[in-house]
Amino acid sequence: MDAGEAATLRTSVESLVVVHNVAKRHNVGTMARSATAFGVSEIVLEERNCDICGVEITDGALSIAEHPFRKSTAFLLGNEGTGLSAKECEICDFFVYIPQYGCGTASLNVTVAASIVLHHFGVWAGFPERNREGNKFTVAEKPIKQIRRNYCAGSVESIVEERKNRKQSASIDIFEENGTNDSKLTSLLEVLFDN
């Protein structure tokens, strides 16, 4: 393949991520954030014309540094503790691993591994780098939220009121579960919610 053919191929390829059996919900969110940073078009798997690349340390795995990609690729990342299952490995067209140079850990966190692999694919695919503004990359316009979430209350009084409501709700739940009105539990809840 000459340089022109490679450039044409790279402008028509996609990066996809397959998330299956990841135990920790926040890891899926972190991978989604990495996916947006590195040009991933979807975090789903449907029947498509793409390779499925398992991110796993296997005997036949290729170093991610070799950029062993041929076309659009869906990346399958396994469970944090057990990796990819035998059935998941069966559907992969090939495997990549991330070389390590220190002896401090046997493997990387699944979200870190996803970020590194997606970055390498983006480099191989020739995805255009986002513009920068100051010391950050520019981001797309955020959609307007339909529901206001009260993550940051408007005043100290509303924060105090919210904490009292959470305390009351928690104490009711605990007392209902235990069938008691134990003052020790009340003291514990005061420590947890008032400090």
C-alpha cells in the first residue's frame, strides 16, 4: 500500500469501543471520556465491517506501538480483575497489549489501557488533532440540560438543608431495616452527615 492509499484508508476508518463485563460503572464513564478525546465514533457493537481487537496480554498479542490496524476497529476491553473471557477472546480478530517498562504492576487499569490504545489508533488513523485554546483543547458545544441537578447548591443555607434531609432519610431507612430507634445509630449518622 502506498502513502496515498494509506491516507485515503485512514480518512475512512473509525475507532469503536466494545465495553463488556466491566464491573465498575465509573470505569465505563471514564472510558467514554477517553473515547471522546481520541475520536471514537461509537461505544457500541453492532454488525459492522470492522475488526474486533481484544486488548489483552496473550501469547499472540501484538504491541500497540506497532499500530497493527487495517481498517475500522472495535476495541474489546475486559473485566478489571479477570480480563477477557474465553468466549470474548473467540470473537476477536487480533489482540494488542501495552508494553510496560517497569516492574511495579502486572497490568494497567482498564480505563488507562483504553486511553492508551485509543490514542494509538487515533495516531494510526490520522484523526485530525483538535484545536487548542489556551492550555486546553476546544470542545463541542454541550447540549442544554433538561433537568437541573443540584450538585452545587446556591447558598450555604440550601446545603445545610440538603444535608439535614439526607440525614433524616438515611436514619429512617436504617431504622426501618433494623426495626429499631437506636440512639447510637443516630449519633453515628450525625457524625457522618454533619461534619
